[in-house]
Amino acid sequence: MTEVWTTRRILEWIEGYLSEKGIDNPRLSAQWLVADALGCSRIDLYADIDRPLSESEREVLRESTKRRGTGEPLQYITGTCDFRFLSYFIEPGVLIPRPETEVLVSEALAALPKDEEILALDLCTGSGNIACSLASENPLIHVFATDLSPEACALAQRNVDHLGLSEQVLVMQGDLGSPLPDDIYGKVGLVISNPPYIPSNVLSGLDAEVKDFEPSLALDGGPDGLEVFRRIVPFAHDALRTGGLFACELHEGCLDAAAEIAQKAGFTGVRIVEDLVQKPRVLIAQKS
Ligand SMILES: C[S@@+](CC[C@H](N)C(=O)[O-])C[C@H]1O[C@@H](n2cnc3c(N)ncnc32)[C@H](O)[C@@H]1O
């Protein structure tokens, strides 16, 4: 008698397959893939663990398991990623939002006034996760979000529309501040960015899941990791109003050099904030 493919059996099979392929934490991957194929949460899988799978569900899982077995990140396969309080569409060609970037957003929100309208610029917006978080967590914030990559801008726009934030977030394609209207100079309350910041020589040592699947335009920060940052600093200083805030995520080894660059450009109150695993990660500064 042929054995029925139940949730339990497919979870075990996928876990074994991914384990053989050397994928980290194969059980967790199996749970995410099966939950995605069945359209339920990971917890719900266990509520009906002996449920038989349909042929179409098994077909979806054959394809997604094969992709995961090559090391492709889960978020590209399931097409979604959680960031702070929201769930975002995500797709190959655009950086997957990271937990450390949540610190960048929380630091910026905490340092901003809560009772006045704020014009914010999110440079290098990617999927739009920073811009959408700011807008959804503070209804007085309006964001211009820019990215050089057309794929990123299209995805950011999809996220803005899906999250119902189009009144607050405007996505524009182009190099850093170049697509922005001229009349913003001196009026901006926050310039925030998670630019490409991995030093080029560190890139080749990154996990295959990152370097083989995520776009190098989103990662490569040049020889010292500060190539894009150096271009952002003078622009941010010109764009900000007096008292405006600059918040930027950077590579752990670059924060001291970055602080010096920001100070030389005229920023004050420069401080470095650690991420969730106590690595220096975020630079905060003010235009005084
Ligand atoms: C590290 S990712 C950050 C994505 C997103 N903000 C996040 O936190 O997940 C950097 C982004 O910068 C974009 N980028 C690279 N160079 C740029 C430039 N010169 N101007 C605007 N965007 C750029 C990339 O396309 C990528 O989406």
C-alpha cells in the first residue's frame, strides 16, 4: 500500500532533504515551506499534522524545496518578510530586510519629535521597509524614498500600496538624493539610510545565501565600506533643517571612521548605537 503524504511525513522528508544539502536549521525551513504551501501558520501545521496533502500542494513543495536546497533564502521563495510590525512582499533582486535595521528605525523614531509634521528621506529604500515603518508608526511623518534599482523601486511601491501608505510615502527611482525636488533643501527633519556598506574584501567571505542570492548593488560599499556613505553625508547635511536628524546603518568595523566623516561635515551629537547582538551598527547625528 502506498503511504499517504501527510503534513507530518512531508515535514520529515523536507527536513531530511535539506539536511543532506547542508542547509542550516533544516527543520525550520521545512516548517516555513510547508506552512507557505498550505497557506497557514507554522503553529497551525501541528493542529492538523496528519492532514493529507493535495497533488497541487505537493507540486508547490517539490519546487520550493528544490530552490531551498540550492541555498536560496526562504524569503525569496515564500515572497514575504516580516520587519518590525508589518509583513512585506520580497523578491529576488531586492535585499531582504534584516533585524539589525529595526534598531535603525527605532532609534530614529525615538529621537524625533512626536507632535510635529516631519519630512523624511529614506535613501536606498530597497523593499521600502524603513520608509513604511516610519510612516506607519508615526502618522505625522512623510517620506520620500529613493533607490537606484528599478526592481527595488517597483517592489517598494507595491509594499507602499499594499500597506495603504501611499499618502505618506513617495517612491522615486534614482541615485541617492538626485530624484528629489529642489525645494526640500533645508526643510528635512530626518535623513535615514541603510546604504550598501559591506567592504568589498568582506563580501567574498559572506555566507553563500547572501553573496550568491542577494544583489551586490545592495551590499558592496566599496574598499572601506563607506563609498556610498561618503556621498550621503554632504547631501544629508544640505537637505536637513537645523536640528534635523541623520541616522545611518553601517558595517560594524566602519562606525568610528564614519563618525569622523560626519563630524568633519558639520554634524554634532554624533553617537554610535549597537545592534541586537551588541555590534556597533547605527550612526546618529544632528545638524545644529
Ligand atoms: C542595504 S540595501 C537596503 C535596503 C533597505 N533599505 C533595507 O533596509 O533592507 C541598499 C539599497 O541601496 C540601493 N542603492 C545602492 N546604491 C544606490 C545609490 N547610489 N542610490 C540609491 N540607492 C542605491 C540598492 O539598490 C539597495 O536597495
